[in-house]
Amino acid sequence: MKVDILTLFPNMFSSPFQESILGKAIEKGLIQIRTINIRDYALDKHQVVDDTPYGGGQGMVMKVEPIARAIEWVKSQAPSAWTIHLTPQGNPFNQKMAQNLSNRPHLILLCGRYEGIDERVRELFVDEEVSIGDYVLTGGELAAMVLIDAISRLLPGVLGSDRSAEEDSFFQSLLEYPQYTRPSSFRGVEVPEVLLSGNHSAIERWRRKEALRRTSKRRPDLLANAQLSSEDKKLLEEMLPKKSDG
Ligand code: 4GX
């Protein structure tokens, strides 16, 4: 997958993409990321990219021409690239969107600053607006990184192959079950006995039940949309609330 990031702050992207899983994916060529400085596409000699809003009001608005020229430059190489604007006005980002976007060969991520971008950018060049949540960032850069991180781990070869299979089916749209590793006792808190039992079907059942417990307690909205088997419904019914779930 190719990703072009249009930003006024390309340096923000250097270290997150050098580390760990994302760094390896880039090294392996599974994902190609470029940053494009919108300022390089400004037309005047002072490379101005913002201006005061028509109608008055606070702050500055990103000018249409530099963004238009930057997008058109990318599109001249990749006409079918899909252009996303990161903004709190967009569709809320979720795993389903990450999955759909992971099938696109080329993304353009447009990161705005100030009070936003001239509306004509959206009208003429943007295919989709995406929000990573109901809070206000200082710019779209961190939101773009969130998208890239969530999408990259779904690309073939980025994680172990067995990982994605599990995610797809059984545990989709449930919260995760609790995890433990050694030691089996820490400051008087014991690892649940079943996990030490070696009884794999009992372990599976316990994990499913704990995932259901957490989801019903913390995110009942997710449970309403989950595909539950009759066994799941039985597990939910026999469940007593646990103190540790609040
Ligand atoms: N999920 N921001 C965009 C500039 C801006 C201001 C007003 C449009 C209108 C964000 C988010 C986010 C901060 C990116 C403001 N754009 N992006 N930026 N939440 O908060 O994606």
C-alpha cells in the first residue's frame, strides 16, 4: 500500500514510522509512506499557506491553492488514489473502516492546521472525511498516524498470519479477555487457575466468558451489535458481576 501524507509538519512523522512493527513493514516494502510538505506547493515567494477567513472571525484558514496543487501532483502519478481529510467533522473511525481502507492501493491523507481548510478543497478533492474521535487536536497529523497504524497492521505480512484470522471471526466486536504471564502469584494476586490447567477447551470457554463479561459491563453498545452464539448467551446468563469489572 502507498500512503501520501500532505502536511505542514512532515517531521512529525519520522520517528513513529521508524519504530517497531510499522518500521519493519516499511523496511519490507509492505507499506510505502511519503510526506509531502504543503508549503512547497505555495505559489508566492513567501510560501504563504494560510489566510484570514472570509466573513471575519478568529484564526486562520488553510488556502485552497497550495493544497490543490499538492493533491494534483500526487494524482498525476496515481489517479485512483483515495483522498481522506482528517477532521472532527468526519465519519468516526473504527475497525471496519480500517479493514475497508486496508484494501485500497493508495491513500492520500490530508492534515489540516489552524481553524481548518478552505471548504472548496473538500468539495473538489476530498473523497472521505474521517474523525478519530470527539476531541480537538492541534492538527490532523496525529489522526493520520492513528489511521496508518490501524490500517498497516491489517496488511498481509505485517503481523503474523494467524493473528488476523482470529481477529476476523470469533472475537470480533468484543473487548479482549484478561491476559497473564509469569509469575503465577504476584503480591497475593493469583493467575486464574483454569489458565494453568492445560485444559484447552476450559481455557477457551473462560476467555470467551471474560470477553463477554467485560464487553457487557463496559461497552454494552458493542455487545448489541456482536454476533452471539447460543453458547455465548448461556455464558452471559450464568455470569455474576465481578468486582474487578467496576
Ligand atoms: N479527528 N483535528 C483537523 C483542523 C480543522 C479545524 C476545524 C477542520 C475544521 C481531528 C480529530 C482533529 C484538529 C484535525 C483540527 N479541520 N482530526 N484540525 N479529532 O481534532 O481527526
